[in-house]
Amino acid sequence: MLVLRARREGTVAARRTAVEGLLPLAKSLARRYHRGEEPLEDLEQVACIGLLKAIDGFDVERETPFGSYAVPTIVGELRRHYRDKGWTVRVPRDLQELSLKLGKVQDGMASSLGRPPTTAELAERLETTVERVLEVRELGTAMRPVSLDRPLAPEPGAEGEALVEHLGAADPGFEHADEALAARTLLNRLPERERRILELRFGEELTQTEIGERLGISQMHVSRLLRRSLAQLAEPEAA
């Protein structure tokens, strides 16, 4: 009746009265879906948004109870909240949705079986693979990241090494990239033939004889050009 009155009158006061009267339903659903560190007040606000959508979207001409329309609408809003905002680290949406299903199915099966369900049983109930279930379980840690300043072996009142001290390492690729850039800059100052000889000798590791055969010059000539090019690159003004 509250919803019918709100829809027929179309006033703010009637809508507010409907929301206040149905607020226990929204809060009840929020408590049912409350878990982890998510503040209950935030979930109640989300549930209220779902309640407002249900009041505005309900077809008063249909002879169906308002609750059969409102409950799925509010639950959908709660699930979207967890899916879109409950993850600090973003993961694929299908895995987020499967994670929500996993929690509900796992609790239900534990009650009916009298024991925690196995991974294979969960996979069968969810119509997915065991690997998928294991992946979703691992994603549970993505809800809240671990601080890099956290001690590796935290003890009350004790100071230990932080996690960040054991992560990362110097990448030799950066140094190699700098050296390659410097070498290319120096090589570009040489004539094309001398540059080609250096590339064949130190890049392709050809012998002086093989280089001479490829370029159509003698081995002695290759040797003279190599010495001259290396001497030129070693000069202070070339560095």
C-alpha cells in the first residue's frame, strides 16, 4: 500500500513514507550480504538505493507482491557494489561474480554436508572447473592489498624486515640499454663501411677473413680499418 500510494500521489512526502516503511527490508538484506571489512552502514546505503529503484520501477498494474520485485532489485544493487567497488585490485568481472557465488554456495554446502565441501564438489555445483575455483579462491586476497611496509614476521613490539626490502632487484637490462644507446651514438660518427665492419666483427662475431670476403676487401685491409675505427672511438672527443 505504501508503494501504491507513493506511485499514485507522486509526491516527495509519499515516496519518503514508502522508503521509511520498507527500510527494514533493505537493512535486512544488507545484513545478510555483509561480510569482511565492508562497513555495514555502506551496505545499508547501497540497499536503500536498490529500494528506491524498486519503488520507482515497480509496475503497480501487475498483481504481484512488491517484495518479489524489490528483493531481487536490492540484492542486485548489493552484488554490483561488491563487484565494482569491493575490490581494491581490479580483476575480471566474471571472476568477481564467480567469487560472490562461491561464498554463498560454499556456506550452503557446508550446512547440508556437515563439513566443508571439496574443491571438486564446489566446481561441480558451480558448473565450472577445479582450476577456476582455485583461481577464484586466490583472488580473495585481491580484496585488500598487503602493505609493502608490513614486517615479514610480525610480533607484538618487535621490529622486523619489511616486505618491500625483499622485493625487486636491479635490472641489468637498463644498464645494457644505456650502453647500447651510447655505442650506437658513437658508431653513427663513423663512415658506413667502418661501422659495418664493427657490426660484423662484434655483432655477428665474424673473423677478419670472413669480413673481408663479405665486403670484397683483404684481411689486412679489414685489420687496418678495425684498428683505426677503435682508436677513433677511444678518443676523448668521441666519448
